Amino acid sequence: QVQLVESGGGLVQAGGSLRLSCAASGRTFSINTMGWFRQAPGKEREFVAAIRWSGGNTYAADSVKGRFTISRDNAKNTVYLQMNSLKFEDTAAYYCAAGGMITISALSLSTKYDYWGQGTQVTVSS
């Protein structure tokens, strides 16, 4: 089993920045891919970004490219999501997820991830 704990959410004005963290524990050796998803009220869970645990290749949704950056610190078993130029429409609960080897075409599918954190709320005021 893998446990994921997110932190760093909060209230920020439009144009501001936040950094989310996701600390992994347990059988972390089984992780190949980690991702961030978000879900706004009344909407489906949406892919935000993903990163390979080894190699560090990153992938991001078009809606956040150029504004959000995913990174990892293997020594700390932690993945980060740096969010800049935040918009009102970025308001959502953000979830960290972990999985094995997920093909590039499937990174945006939440069903491909085996483990999930409890989520952290990000609220952007306009």
C-alpha cells in the first residue's frame, strides 16, 4: 500500500501563486507515475499534471501549461505542484495520485492510478 498526503492548499487572489505538496509513504518503490487531478463542484475529476518517478518526465494539461509546474524530490518521496498566475477557474479540490507504469495516452485517466490522497482545497478569488 501507498499513502499519499497533500498539503499547501488555501485561498489566494487571482494572479497569485500556491505550491501543493504530496508526500508518499509505504511501498513507494512500486510507484512509477505520480499525478495531480482536480475536481470542482458539479464537475468531473480533471487531469492536471503527471511526472515519472524516475527520469522526471513531466506532462501537463493544456489548461495549465505555462502556469503550473510539477516536480519531485525523490529523497523526500514528495511531489510538488507549483501553481502560478492562478485563475478563478482553477478553484477546485486538488488530489494527488500514484500508479505504476501508465502510458502517455492514459495519464489523464484517473482509473489508471492506484492510490489517492485525501485532497486539498484551492480557492482563487476573482
